[in-house]
Amino acid sequence: MGERWYSEAVVYCLDVDSFADSDGDGVGDIRGLIGRLDYLARLGVTCVWLHPIHPSPGGDDGYDVTDFYGVDPRLGSLGDFAELLHEARNRGIRVIIDLVVNHTSDEHPWFQSARSSPDSPYRDWYVWSETEPPDRHQGMVFPGEQRETWTYDRTAKAWYYHRFYKFQPDLNFANPRVREEVKKIVAFWLQLGVSGFRIDAAPFIIELTEPGNANSPKDFEFLTDLRAHVQWRGDDAILLAEANVEPDSLVAYFSDAGGSANRLHMLFDFMLNGKLVLALARQDPEPIIDALRDTPMLPADSQWATFIRNHDEIDLSRLTAEQREEVYQQFGPDENMRLYDRGIRRRLAPMLGGDRRRLELAYALQFSLRGTPVLRYGDEIGMGEDLAQTGRYAIRTPMQWSSAPNGGFSSAPAGQLVRPVISGGEFGYEKVNVTAQRRDPASLLAWFERMIHTLREAPEVGSGGCTHIDVPAPPGVLAHRADGPSGTMVFLHNLGTDDVEVDLGALAKEADLPVEVLADQEYGELTFDALALGGYGYRWIRLRRAA
Ligand code: NOJ
């Protein structure tokens, strides 16, 4: 593992309440997760990202917090959480948690106090307007589910601001006391031993909201301050943020202009995500090549987090309307599969028609592209979605461990589960589950283990540069390379269905001892000027290993 652990990490994200239920109450819990750490270690995961674990009324699946210093009693206790950190560390797995401080729940005691009186010490912790703001109906994140961003509160006799649902009032980051409190929250969890945070809604945290100004100024200095704080208090802890913003403003999230990274360590690569999904839909790598070319150079020590699916809808808002339509036609043909006029609420396996070859191709591609790969729980066994659930809950169904009742997730009566387990059909737990795939060396799970272990032997993928190899490749084929201090890897991925041949003869002189380390099939001897590649095929070739 290199100096910067996050560059060579494999991140696995999960909802504790949907992962494993240890006490049979129908809700997944921390003890259940501890019992599955060996599974994650064997898979090759090095970092677990937990969606919010704090007490919450659950209006937004935990992203509406009532106590930032606690653990939701449904999931366990603070003691259980400390045990989790210990057990995870024993297995070489780090834990990062969601930091959801753009807003609180409206049931948070701070908001209850703030609304009760203009003299409350917490009044200024939120964003208020005495008069109706003209931008009341602008800037909504959940169109269709959200009607406004300013809501009148009768108790407060004022309007409060909320980027997200109305039960999520925004904290006022212009108030130094709010900033200090956030730093205290961060320090608290670092003290317990987390390895960092996934910062929810980063662009909104640094926004200095002004009523009536849909383009309020941003204060990036808070990110600089937070980073310094994390470095002092957390040793090698990291900040990984969600910031789905215009490409030209991305670099400011990593560092001040021209400097080395002194703000966030990692950002989710939303740009590449949209382009990757478009490329899969078109069976054409061009959008990926565009993304590799058009993304700004990052300051030293900063890193992308690469993903195909996360816990939200696939956000296609960075694509043009025509490109979005192309993706919808392929992957979200029914209205019910789409969400917020910009996304798709499906898992990848059903999106790709359950086609095992195409799934391997998609994940081999994701894991070999620049950045640190992030995998969503259940994707390693090819879980599906439940479109009978509302909104994003379609892709938040319980983990499918076995063919036992409730998919082995819980021993509670089915009606008591946090959400129904997917049952029956191609993606039901009876067919798609960990136990069955564990027994089958040809399963998707076994493939994931192999692929991730291979990746671990190729640190240049995470730590090195990632470039498109500009050769006249057949349509559908992406050739790219990763060069780093540890050596060079070359990758071929065929997004199309035709068997093809690729000429990488120009690379032969660079190859010391070329070895094929991963491929979809046995391709025989390596001849760089005529590399065969099957439909949806992929080949990972080690070109050179540094001495
Ligand atoms: C982004 C999270 O990913 C999403 O799930 C949540 O609803 C919003 N932020 C609000 O916290």
C-alpha cells in the first residue's frame, strides 16, 4: 500500500440498516455488519463507507439527523460502533462515515430551539428570511418531491431555507459557531477512530445563502480550514466529498488556485460517471475518452472516487438532453425507472439485462479507470432493484446473503423488515445470493474477488496517471494505460458485441515482461500487433513492473 492509502483503496458503501440484522428485529445493525467483516475482507474491500448512522426520524433515509454525536438506537450503540472500528481495523479495513451537516432534521433540538424564539441561541444557526424570498421556488434538488426551498414556519414567524426536503433546514455556515460545531463533530468521530468522512452536499455547505440570490457566494476557505483540522486531529483521515458541479469549478474544491491539495482529498467523479453510463448505453467509448480529456488536471495528492452506482439515482444531469434520452432508451425505458427528470433508479445488473459478460466488462472498466473505485453493497453479486418501492428506495433493498427466508438478512417475520427483500424472478434472493455464489468459482462474486485482488497488485491504477491510448482501435474499444512508480498497466475494454482485433504494436518495445493479469477469456500468447478481443471482452496487461 502506497503512502496515500486512499489512492489504492477499494471503497464499499452500505446502509447498516439493510446489510445484516443480528438480533432479528428486521433492521440491519452494527453487530450484523461486524459479523460480515470477514466477507468484506475476503472480497478485498479496504474501506467501508457507511451511510448516516446517527439518530434520525428517517425522512430521508438517515440524511436528516437529530444528533450528530450519537448512533441511531435501531442500529446499535456507540459502544457497538467502537467495536466495529476495532474489528474492521483488525482486518485492515478502514471505516468512513457520512458527514451530513448542510442541514439537520427539523426535529433536531437546535432547530426546535431556533424556531421557538428570535432570541434563541440557535436562531442564527439556520438561514431565515422575514419576508417571502423571491427565489422560493428555485434550486430544488428533488423536483417532484419538493415544492420549494424556502418554507414559512408559523412558530418562528419566518421563512427558513432548505436545499433538500422541507424537514431538512439548512444550517447557516456564515455563522462561526456553526463551523466550530461542525469541526467538533468531525473531531469527535476522528477521536473514535474513523478514517474520514464522505461530505454530503459539499457545494451547499460552503454557500453563504442570501435570500433572493439564487447564486449566493461560496466560501471555499471553510474547506481549507476543515482539511487542516482533520489533518491535525485525524492523522491520515480523509475528506471525500459529493460535489456534482461544473468542471471549471472542480479544482477549487481540492485546493486554492495553483496550490497543492489543501482542501478535499477526494471528490466523486460525477462527470465520468455520466459519461461512463452513456458509453455503456451507446457501446462506444468516445464519451469516456472525452471525460478523460476534458477533466481538469488535479493538484498533487488529490484523487477521484470512481463509481457506476451509488445509493441515489444515476444522475444524468451533466449530459445533454439528447444524451440523457439515449441512456433512458437503453437503461430506463419505463417512466417508473426514472427519477427527478434527471436520473435512473435502477441497479446495474438489471440495467444490463443481467448479462454477465457485460457486467464484468462494466466493472473491469470502472475499476481500471483513474481514481479509487467505490462499489455499492450487493453489486458484487448482481442484485436487482425493486421498482415497487418509492424513489431511491428501489435500490436500497436488504442484502441477499442466502436462499433462507428473507435472503438470510434477518430472522424477523417478512412484514417486519426495514424494506422487503427482493424475492422471485431473475434477481430474487432465491437465485442471487452470497452463499450460492460463494460455492461457485465461476460466480460474479468469485470474479469480483479475483478482479479486486488483481487490482491490488497494480498500484499504478490508483496512484498513477490514467491516459487514453490513441491508436486506431475498432469501434467499441477503449485502450488506456496507467503509469506510476510501480510500473505500467495497459487495458483493453470492448463495449461492443463484435469480436475484434486491436493493434497495440507500438507498445511492444515498452514491454519488459508482458503478462496478462485479467481477461474475460483465455486469449493465448500476447502479440501486441494483433490482440484479439471478444464482444464485451477485456484484457488487463502488465507491461512493465518497476524494479
Ligand atoms: C445527498 C445524498 O446522497 C442523498 O441521499 C441525500 O438525500 C441528500 N444528499 C440530502 O442529504
